Amino acid sequence: MEFRAFVAERADDRVERGVRMFAAVDLPPGEVTVRVGWSSVNYKDGLATIPNGKVARINPLIPGIDLAGEVIASDDPEIEIGSQVLAHGYELGVARHGGYAEFNRLPAGWVVPLPGGLTSREAMTIGTAGFTAGLSIARLEARGLSPAEGPVLVTGASGGVGRTAIAILLERGYETWASTGKAAAHEDLVALGVAGILSREEVTAESPRPLEAERWAAAVDCVGGATLPYLLRALRYGGAVAASGNTGGAAFATTVFPFILRGATLIGIDSAALPIAERRSLWERLATDLRPRNLGDRVTEVTLEGLPEALDGILAGRAHGRWLVRVAG
């Protein structure tokens, strides 16, 4: 059997990419075969298709770190043929062919049954970005965060993780603030319901003070780099930062004072390798109490043929909302 797939293939110092026929025999081994209906466009997917992206670990590669669709074959009795499922993270779209193909074969231990209350399209609207946002909030709340504790700041607010984190926090009753370097995103964030917006300069400015006035009960940081020192300096006593991004850089400099004088906590968030039991449990919450506000707003659909423009756009910072990939014809 052959099927359509968007393939990225390194050739010398360039990457050739486009839709071509792909043979089912070339899919990796696995217990579950899925007819893919939807995927999404993430920054990591863009990196997988450029020469110096440092993401792709096989060649050629079908990118796409997210997918959702229908099971057409299964050797696992707990995953029934005809059921709707999703998968993301682990090695998908990096060291194993991903979601930009009409079919995929997966290990059963990577498969998440589609929760009731979510369509496949809605699940991919959430995708890895929304899952990371939900995981950030779940981890903050597990250590005691509640709306009564005070305001929460989300950095990188115009990106997929940041915007979804805001949508979840608002739906759960938090006073939610946003930080973004994109002035064009302000109107959308205000319409979503944020209490206020901080500029990039405000959250990256250096300070001679190891601590600042206690302002934030918690923060969801999707940027890293120079934002983390500010967030730690301005946390309220006992506050925490859930950090999941590095678009602002991998290194940062701070002091021990937020930790030893205010009991601050820095929580690292990794959604790629999260164990399957916790992954499935969190998806159930994303369909219920962690469901983002206005799910489905600001969504742009592309086909496999439209992926080059979307991938280039997300790398260039032109993403406002979510790009979904309609894989099935």
C-alpha cells in the first residue's frame, strides 16, 4: 500500500520537502496503525525541515509531532479497531515518522484514546502546545496554586503554549496577565480576557536588585532566557514558575535569593517523554476541567500541500493562533 505524505529529505546542505507517495512497508514497526485525519504545525516541525534545525534524526523524515485519527489495525486488545486516538511527543516527527502522512504505525504505549467531548480536530487544536500548557497549569496547581493566591503571568503569550495557557487559566477563574513582544497580538489577548499586558522589555530588563516587589503568584514561562530572572525576582512568597520554552535563549543568570528568602520553585515542564498513564489522564482533563476557553478560535487549516508556507511562517514568528493540518482528503 502507498499513501500521500509530506517528506523532508536532507541532500547535501539543503532539505528537499514536499508531498510524495510513501510505502506502508517503510513505516516503522508498531502495534497500532492509524489513518491520520489531522495534525498541527509546531515550531519543532519547522526545525525538522531546515538544514540546521538540529531536530530530524532520520533521513528522510515525515515530520509532524502530533496526529489524530482512526485505528485501522491493532495488536493491542485495549485499542480497538475503529476507535479514535491521538499521539504526540516521544520520537514522533523526530526519530520516527510523524503526523504529516495519511497513515502511521505506532507503539501501543504511545497511543491516547480520544477523550469524550473532543473531536480529532479539537484535539489537534490543543496539540502538543496545548498539552504543554495544560501540564504547566496542572503542575502549578498540584503544588497549591489557586485563583485566590493572586495573579498569574504568562510569557510568550502570542505563541501556541502561551495563548492556550491563558485560555485555560481564564476559564479556571485566574487573574491572568500576558507578556509578549508582538504588539499585533495585544488586541487578541485583550479580547480573550487578560487583565493586562507586559512588554518584552519589561520582563527581560536587567535589575541590580535580587528581589523585587512581590507581584505574581505564579508564572507560565514559554520563553526562557532573560525572562526567568525577572519572574523569579517578582514572585510572591511560595510562588512558582513552570518553564517550558527556550525561544529567548537557553542560559539565564539569577541569584539564590528567590529560593531561600521567598521559597520560590522552578518547575521544568517536558511533555515529549511524559509517561503514557499521566499523558492519558491529562488529556481527559483537557477535555473537561482544563479545556481552554474559546477552543477553535484563531485556527487556520492547511493541507499537506500547504505545509511549506505554514512551516516557514512559524519559524519566522508569523503564527497567531494555531495552524491545523487536514491530512485526510
